[in-house]
Amino acid sequence: MSNVNDFVSSIIPIAPENFKSGFIAIIGRPNVGKSTLMNQLIGQKVAITSPVAQTTRNRLRGILTTDEAQIIFVDTPGIHKPHHELGRVLVQNATSAINNVDVVLFVVDCAQRAGGGDRFIADLLHDSSTPVILGLNKADLQRGNSEEIDASYQEICEENWQQVKFSATNGTGLENLQEKLINNLDLGPYYYPPDLVTDQPERFIMGELIREQILLLTREEVPHSVAVTIEKMVETPKITKIYAAISVERKSQKGIIIGDKGSMLKEIGTASRQQMQKILSGKVYLELFVKVEPKWRQSRLRLAEFGYQVDKN
């Protein structure tokens, strides 16, 4: 990943003739593969993925630049019925993205029939003037009833919505999807330097990599009551030192993350460090500590401190 700090001093080139650019929001229910899709299209990891639903918390921007276009993807949190203040903030931010982009890519899981969550999102899109492409993801998991499943999504679509079937996991159909996305963009400039793949600072990406490993390694034991804060990053020519705080809501969750004699925390740290070294292309020293922040997901103040704020766009 290009160092995001280099963005400030980079010179954005003039786009060639007939160049297209624009912003595309990837929306859908939790766990339909939105982050996996964005990572695949961009060609490297900028968003964390997990089997646990509602992994994405921020409107993360991923940037794909080709010879003919620059696509700025907005990977939104899964739209769902919120159960706490954090959930309400996330859903509000996801729905606000619909009217603030050039195209909406509505991703669904076509390995199963359309459900109430899909219909809820479709209703939101019916009221929007933003062009919509229906992305039928997980095509590789479809079985014998594929026509019946596809028909269930036809029922919730507008007639003018384009559709494309693909698999974000194995890449099938993504070339066709990318072509459709570019065709729906207008002529425009480079919004970012061509070598940039995200507009998020490195601290944010490092924190997300740690949170991903917590979700993967603890699964349902410590679901979404975890926040990660990068307290300090010190870069030298030989190594990057990262100090991070993991906040949880209960003492029992702290015990789970630390594990027997620190075994789980060590496993989280090792896995996170390995991912960081791929991103930063160099050695990383990572130090983690865990603290209890009771009911932080219910507090607007704590949410703001952790970087979860209502998008006012």
C-alpha cells in the first residue's frame, strides 16, 4: 500500500481524454461480501473481512485506477436493524451514502433467496435518483434452485437496474462487473494520485487489521464490543513500532482476549503483525494492551473518540 502520508505532497496528474471517474457506494445487508468484493476489485487488502456479520464500521474508501477510469469505492457498514447507538450511527452513515455518490452497487447473497433485509434496502433505493447496479454475489455457491433465487431478486428490483452475477471470492464475473461500473460513470478527473488505493490513514488501517484478527480468533465470544485505538506509531528505516489499545465493554471479554497466560493476545498480535508487514512492506513491532470501557457503544462521546461519527454529508 502506498504511504497515505505521501498523498499530501503528491501531484495529481491531468486525466487523459475520455477518462472517467466517480464515487460508487457498495451497500447491502451485513455479511454479503462487500469488503471482500472491494479488496478483490482493487487488487489488495484495504478493508477487513470476517465470517462475523457487521464487520465494517466506517465508510472506507478504496481507490481503483485503470487506464480508462478511476473508481472510488465507498464500502459501507451492512444495513440492519440497530440495537445500540453504534448501530444507529453505522446504519445512518450507510443510508446517507446512497444520495452522495454517482452509482450504487447493491450487493446481495444470491446463494439464498431475497429476504426482508434486502427488501428494506431496495425500498430505500426506490426513493433515490442514484443509478443502481444489482450485484448478485456468491454465484459460486448457488445450487440447483438458482432460477428461483434469481427471480426473488427480480421481484424487488426496478426495471432500470442493471444486474451482474459474480463471485467476490474466486473472481468470476468481476471483469464484467468492473466494465458495467465504468460504463455508468461520467467523464471526470483523477480525484487521487493513480497509485493510491485508499484515502484512510495508516493508523486506521493498522487498527482495523487488529480488530479483524480479534473477530476471526474469538468469533462469537467477543463479537462487536471491541474497539481498537492506535496510541502511537514510530517509523524508522528498519522497523515500524506500533502501540495499540483494545477496548472492550466487560471484564469477561478482557479475559477472553488476553487468554490463558496471555496466549490469545499473543496469537492476535502475531497474526496482526504479519498482516501489517505485508501492508507496510517492512518489519513491525506490535505491542497490545486491553482495557475495559463499559457500554462504550451506547455513548456518543465515546463513539466519537473511537472515530465513529455520524456522516453529515
